[in-house]
Amino acid sequence: MTTKTPFLVYILPIILSVGLGTLVMSEALDDSERDLNMWQIGDQGNLGTDSMQLIGLETKYSVSESIEFQVKITNDSTFDCGDLYITLYKFSDSTKEVITQSGFLNQCYSSDGSYLPIGEYYSEKLNDTGKYEILVEIYDKTYKQTISHTESLLVN
């Protein structure tokens, strides 16, 4: 009896967990409509920077000078509406720190060819010198396709 107890307590749960985990994972991977993009890194759904232009953005700014720009989608045949996100990062000691993130929801641009954000400019004032990076992303309504563009800035 004492020789079966360690097997039932320690070994059997491990065998059952691995078996059940394998079964669940194989079912999830066999589903053709499932998208397993947990890391969100790479080119899947990314149309590249040829699809987006940042109008009015410069690469060098002075301290307390406003950064103002608009986004122009140049390849709008894939989708015509989406959510626009603009994230500003600051580099310091080999780390990337988020300074601001702005979201502009339900931006439909195909019908009239207007710039994004519709009816306004993105504007941010930086008070510290250093190297910055702007990431501009627009997602379609289902969040399956993305157009993104990254630009580096220097504030003196």
C-alpha cells in the first residue's frame, strides 16, 4: 500500500496533466479559425510603412516645441475604417519608456481621403531632451490587420 501512494500522489497527476494539456492544445491548433498570435511580433497582418505617411513630422525638435502631424494612409484598399493609436516612447539607458499614448477611435478615411485623425492634428509638447520614438498604428474593425509606422525623433 505504501508503494502505491507516492505513485498516485506524485506521478499520476503529472501524467494526467501532460496528457490533458496535449489534448487541449491539439484541439486548439486544429481549429482553422483560431489565430494564435500571442506575442504580436512580426509581419502577420502588417502592411508595412509604405502604406502610411506622417505629414508634418520632423526628425529634430527643440525643447518645448510642439510635435504636430497628421497620418495619411496611402494603401487604403485593405480596409477603410479603424482605430488609430499613437504611442510616444523615450529612450533612456537602453530602455524604452512610454511617454504618452493617444487613441482615436472609428477613423473612417477611405470615403473622402482625409488625413487622420479626422478633423484635428496629433500634438504633443516634449519638455526633456533626448531620443524619442513615435509608433503610429491603425487597426481594422476586427483587429486582425494592422498598418504601422515607426519614426525616431531627437529633441535638443
